[in-house]
Amino acid sequence: IVDRAKDMIIRGGENVYCSEIEDILYKHPDISDAAIIGVPHKVLGEEVGAVVTVPPGSTLTPEELKRWVGASLASFKVPAHVRIMNEPLLRNANGKILKRELKALFE
């Protein structure tokens, strides 16, 4: 319950639902896996962070990813922090992404 109870980011008083952004990311042809997490911020409380998996040889950049999300969602929902990986995201035995462990990528 601890990990799934907070699948929402509160950024400067605005509610950002992780699944809404993840749905947009999964529509990108180069993204095979995606997770949205809250990254601590001193003023806003949290900012949106994205961790995505792309195939080897992909030329996707953080800026392109931000433009992709920005074309469909409000600017406060666009990830401020992006990590692009070639290896699969960490998952538990049930196949759920371990978002708590992914937060360490932004510390």
C-alpha cells in the first residue's frame, strides 16, 4: 500500500496523476517502458520525473520526450527530470514497477 497509495504528484498545489503521463509516454514509438515519479523540490513540493526504457540505438533525447508530453498535456505535467535507459525498469515478483527504487536515480 505504501508505494501505490501515492500515485499522484502534488506540484505547487496542482495534482498530477502519474498514470495520465505514463499513458502518453507509452504512445511514443521508441518507449517500451515508462514510470512517472515525484522528485522532491524545495519550493513546489515535488516535480515530475520520468524514467523510460528505449531500445538500443534509439536517439530519443530528454528534450524530445518533454515536447512529446507537452503536445498532449499541460506544461506543469511535463517531466522536469528525465532518465532514459536501455535496460528494463526494476519490477517486483508481480511485475509492478518499483518506483521507490527509481527515485534514487534523481538523488
